[in-house]
Amino acid sequence: MALPEIQITTVLAIGADVEPALAGAKNRRLAGFAIRESAAAAAVGRLLHGATVTAGRQFYAATYAASARDSMWFGEKGLGIPNGVSVDWVSGAFDLTLVWFDDPTALNK
């Protein structure tokens, strides 16, 4: 079986809600992400599984001091995100990089 192609989506200087930051698909998996405060001031936001902030379910809360960063890896199977990923912006600014893939075996389930 061939390995799925890894994709990277980057959203820079988030200063408002992003709906969606990554569109959903039945077989879409989030392998991981990196997030970095980008305006030399505190930043607060949430990552949600969902096409919109209102409909999304939080899977990560971000509260960062100036110039802080973090990353998370969900392993080779990834985290299922059939409804996509949205960003609920609260304050400050941050850059977000999403690492994802479409699992071809999930289409048959």
C-alpha cells in the first residue's frame, strides 16, 4: 500500500476567526500542527474540529506569551477531521501550520 501524500497548509498572522483554516473531507486526517505567536504580544485562540467556529468542537487551546510557540503531533494515523479545522481567534496574532493527509483506505469504510 502506498503512503498518503503529506500536505501542509499555513495561515499567517491570524487576527480574526478563520472558517475553515482547512476544509474537511471524509478521509482527511490531521497529522499535527505548529503554532507561533507572531506580533510580539500575548495571543489567545482555539483550534476546532469543524467548518465554522460556532459548529466546531475544540481540540486545542492556545494561550501564548510574546514570541512563544508550540507544536503537536498526532502520530502516523493522525486525528480524523472530516469537518475540517477552524480557528477561533480571541486576541493577539499567531501563525498556524497544519500538517495533514487524505487516507485512501478511509474512503472504503
